[in-house]
Amino acid sequence: MDFVIFIAAMAALIYGADFIIKDSERIALHFNISHYVIGATLVAFGTSLPEMAASMMASYAGKSDMAVANVVGSVIFNITLVLGLVFFIAKTMNPKRNLFALDSAWVIVPMILFFIMALDGEIGRIDGTLYLLLMVSYLIFLFTSSKEVLEGEIDEDLTKEKFNWGKSIILLTIGFGLTIGGAHFVVESGTNIARTFGVSEWIIGLFLISLGTSLPELVVSLVAVKKGNAEMSIGNIIGSNVANFSMVLGAASLIHPLTVNLLATKFDMLIMIVSSITLLFILANKLYNKAGSIFLLIILALFIQNSFA
């Protein structure tokens, strides 16, 4: 029964986030906010709403392992699975933006801060506040950098719709209800599954929850490939990973300080580091092709194989 609840709750979580993203776009378009700003903020951060809801609910329930594992797993899956598939499927990718020069710091700095904060075994409320300030600095960066990269990720059909405040408020309410309710049942059912099979809450958060909450990023990125805008996915993943560290961990640690055991989870932390460094290597050498895809998918295979072994 817990498996059925978990799947249903995960679906509610993802569909709820989709409602929020779409109607946030409608509101932004109504107020003539540029497509770049909508894409860079609502798409990248919006697809991180499931991670945020799940980690905040886990933190509230005192399940630090699940909250932190969800972020670590999501970062790994975003880079290795999502970008691995994007690079494999995309025919050609020639970004106009110098991704390595402009965005490489945002791949590595949030992760470095995570390890510095976790050295004392805890990500506390002060750390969470600093992470939220990092999110503010990233937003400032997005507003002041090139406005060409993420435009293609906005649903063009929304620009043709007549704006309706009543409809938007109702759908936003449904979206938040599904997201919050889904997050609650994902954490509870995931915990029960872990107890049934003797699996740790860390593993449940690392795989079941993080993989499920990474589905919005996967869907957005694959849609971008279909539209011939595969390079847009890179910016979305970088933005989503920044949001995972700053917005997700930041908000979760404000609810309750999160304990982190770096030694006990050293392999997963190593995979996160290797994935991020590999992404930097790909950006520096512009390996937006099957070669880059193979690098990332090999890391994913090693991650899965070792974790289940």
C-alpha cells in the first residue's frame, strides 16, 4: 500500500509544481515581465519546487537524512541523467552564451559552501540564511547577464491566452495544495518503505525521492530538445542545482537544523563532486554531444551500481 501512496503522492507533487510554474508564467506575462526573467527564475526554480517541498516536509518531520539526501541525489540526477540524455538525444548544440565563463562558478560554489557548512556535522539556521542570500545573488546575476539563454523554455501558448485572475488563483491554490500534500505523503510513505525493507532513509531520499522530484527538470529539458533548443537545458539544470542548494537546503534548515554525516555518505558526496567537475569539463570544452553524454551516463551507472551493491 505504501508503494501506491508513494507513487500517487509523487504524481501529485510533480503535477502541483507544474500548475504553479504555468500560472506563475501567466501572471508574469500579464505584467510584461521579459521571457528571459520568466525562464531564468520560474522555470529553473519552479522545477525545484518538488525538491523544496519534500525536503522541507522531511525537515519538519525531523528526518535530516532524507532532506539532505534528496538534494544530493537531485543534483547528481540533474547532471548525469538529465544532461546525459539531453546531450545524447540532441543533434547539434551551439550555445551563443559562453557558459563556462559566465556560469561555471554557479556549478561549483554552492557545493563548496555545502561542504564548508557541513564540516561541523550540521547545516543550521545561520547556514540556511546564508544560502537564501546566495539565491538572491543568483537572481541578481540572472537579471544582469545575457537575456538570450532561457527564452526558448517558455510555453508560447501562454502568451496567446487571455489572462484571468480567478483562474490563476484557483490553479495556484490547487498547485500548492497538491505540492504540499504530495510532499507530506512522499516522506511518510518513503519512510515506511525504508522500514519495511530495512533500507536507510538516506537511500530512500537519495533514489526514490530525488529521482522522482527531478522529473520536472527531465521533462522541461526533453521538451527543449524536441523544440530544437537543447542548449537551453544546460542553463535550466545549473539554475535548478543552485536552487536545490540555496532554496531547498536553505528553507529546510530554517525549519529545523539538518545533521550531515560526510564520512558515512562519502561515496555519494564524491559522486556529486565528480558529476559537477565533469560538467565543468564539458562546459570548458563544449562537449555538448554524445561524448559528453557517455561521460555523464558512466558516472550515473557507477553511482547506481555502487549504491545498490
